[in-house]
Amino acid sequence: MRSCAGEDESLDHGGDILDTSFVDLGYDSIALLEAAAFIKREYEVALNDDDIDVQETPQVFLDKVNGVLVRQAAL
């Protein structure tokens, strides 16, 4: 996320952030779209733009990516 959002690598959100909303972490919709594009390029996992919501948390985002991976593996 940091490299996709262009965030300063020295910032430390500290601790467990999986259940903190992206808004509270300082990420906007553009950052999430960039992360989704990176994941698609690097791992061939495509999320729909409708699946990306800044009110969600990193855990929800990971769950969606993992869900796509499970569906792809089942094919």
C-alpha cells in the first residue's frame, strides 16, 4: 500500500492496522485503485472497481483478494 499510495516509507502506523479503515490510515480511493492495479499486474488477481471502498479495512481488502484467488484456483 505504501508504494502504491506514494506514502513516505518512514511513516509508521504501528501495530495491528488490519481492522483500521483506509480513511483513518490516510489512504484515498486513488491509492486503493493503484493497489488493485498492482495486484492485478503482479499476481493476476483482478478486483472490480466496485469492490474497492475506502471505508473498508486492509483485512476486508485482503479477504477480497484471497476470495478471487480461491475462485481462480477452483477453475
